[in-house]
Amino acid sequence: MYERVEYFDQTKLSVAVVLLCVIGISACSSSSDQPPVEDDPDTNPTIPGNLTSSVYSSHEAGLFWTASIDDGWVVGYDIFRDGVLVQEQLDANSFFEDLLTPSTTYQYQVVAVDDHGNQSLPAEHMLTTYSNGDVVDPGNNTGDIITVDNHIELLRYVFDILTGGVYVADMMQLPGYPDPAYDDFAVTGDSEVEMTTCINGGAATFTPFYNAGQWELVTGWDFEFDNCQYDVNVYDGMLDRIDTGNGTRFDLNSTGLKISSQSESTQFSGQVEYQPWGSRGGGPEKYMNVNDVDYSVTNTAESFELMDATFGMSVSPNGAGLRGMFSVSSLATNGQRLDVNLILSYNIFDCGVESCSENTSRPEFFQEGVLQLTAENGDSLLLDTATGDHRTVSIEITSGDVTETIVQPWWIWRENIKFNSDLLN
């Protein structure tokens, strides 16, 4: 079976990282930070130190170790799994795999290699992947929101909210009422039609938005509902929805909209701005902004509430940023309120600066910033990028009177921190 190996190639890091290392803003982790002293070609490197592992799921695991020492240069590390070389001269102090077999024990060896080809004795470590049933869901049904066992999945959930994959994609489908037919309107800039034929006697007013200077192009609608029933839903409130129609810009704005039926109730207020394909004015290539949003859905299966949400993600060829705050209550938080505050920036993509323009939806890690989660019961999680190795983050978890600190690779959340360019689909 083919197995894909994940690792980081430091030769592809942005020039920005090098500059930050030089001026001391960001510590740089490398197996060859030390200049040679008296290089004896017959001296072997020391054994890689403190070899440990983290198992993330039934098929994901990572190895971590401290750098070997040599009187010349340590050029990299050879990684062996069950006696087979799976990575040669890796220039990093961590190694990750994501296509392992569930419920399987693996024997790993890490060997340092110097500039003369001398090898250290192997550091050895054994790990066992989880079974398919061992994957931890964010809501662990114990009453605790934040634990060491569920922090990986909980952060995946939080990042999915921040990048729009959870909730924001649903907001963009509002109001769920069909757009009026364009032929119903006179071609003027101030057309307005009041519909008084709602099946329950309520009213709805629809005002078209026109592309400036091109009255023939309707780009959105102002919906105003007064106890208007359509199908099984009753609509109350207002919502402005502007969509260019070609996927380059979308805006949603409401001072309050409620949609209710016998089985479900949805409420929304606030603003969503979304530009998935870039600008021509020198600004960010892509962005998504959520401003002062309250959004809730309650039905027979579940209920969730997104509260006081003001956050956004911006992306350009040189990097990206996540910032903002929100609170959420859902099945994933065991029905308790979880407060989120963050500033993460200076993302360096898995490509050179010159070639990133075609790959800006796939950030690999954030170089600076923090993310704070605070649960209703007082438990907390602090994610801090200041580990000295920009491929990893420090995660401090406080539950009750116990505080634990874990170092994890950004790699775990790589699919969750990428920009979503298809939220309108």
C-alpha cells in the first residue's frame, strides 16, 4: 500500500522567515544552527535526544526529538519505520505521517547524519495508532469542553468556524426564499414591488440592487418580511443580499431576520463579507469578514448559537492572517458557551513567495500570534506560536486545578486553516 509521508522542507521557507531569524524576532529551529569548530571527518554525531511521539488518530502520528551535536554540520536525519528508510536527511526535528494503519504498532529509528556522511547511533521509539473507534469527538459527553483528549478535534472545530466552513457557509444561503423573477421589475434604479400574497396574509417587499451604471444587471435584493409564510416557513425581518453572480464578491447584511417552522427556528443578524477570488486594487487577494453576527438554529436534532462574532481571514501571496473573537454553544461544546479570541498572522505558505499566488488557499502554519479558548466552566486553552520552531505550537490546557502543556505541529490542522474559496457552492 502506498503511504504518503508529510514533512517540511526548510529550503522552501519564505525569505521573510530568514529575515525574522536574522533580526531575532522569530527563533529558527534547524539541525545546522551551529558553525563548525574543528571538523573531524571521523567523528559521528550524537544520538538524537528525547525522541517522543504523539498519536493523533487511527492513521496520524508525529515524532519529535532534540538536535544532535557534531563538530561539523548535522545535515539532517534519516527516519526508519520498521527497519525501512522512509525519509532521508530530513532537515527538521519533527516528522509526521498521515497514512498509517489503525491499531498498528510501529518501531521508529531516527539517525543523525553529518556533512561527511557519518551517522549517529539510532534513537528508537515505538508507537501504536488508535483503532478507528478511538477518534475523539469535540463533545466528549463528560461535561468538560476542553480536555487533553479532545483538544485536537476542538481546535479543528474552532478553525472550521474561523475559515467559514462551519456556520458561515449556511449563512450565505439565507434567506432561503427564492429571488423574485427579474422580469417582474421595471428597468429603473428605484424599482420596488410589494408582494401581499403571502399564503398566511403576511407581506413581503423586495427591492433590487443594480450594478452601478448598468441598470440591466441585478446583483442583489433587499428582502423585507412581515409575518410572511412561504412553504412551511414564516419570515420576519429584513436581509440585504448582494452577489455579483460570478463568485467574486458577496455581502450579507441584516438588522434581524427570523425564519421559523414547526420543526426549526433560525435567527440571524450582522454582516458577512466574502471575496474568494482576489482584488485588483492592491489589497488582500482573498478575504472573509464576519461583523457583529448573531446566528442560531434550533431544531429537533440539535441546536447551536454563534454569538458576538466578529472575525475574519485575509490572504495574499505573502501570507495570511486570522483575527477576531466569537462565542459558540453547540453539541461540540456540550451545550456550554465557549469563548474564542485570537490573533494569528504571518502565515508562511508551503511554497516560495514568488509562486504562492496560485497556492494561497493552503496555509501550512501561522508564525505569530495566540488563540485563547475559555469554557463556561472556567477551563481554558491557550495556543501560542512562540515555541522557537514555527512549524509547531505550544498548547496550554487548564482543566480544574490541573494545567498541562503540549507541543503540537501545525500540520494537524492544515486542512482546517486553509481559506475556503467555495462557500457559495
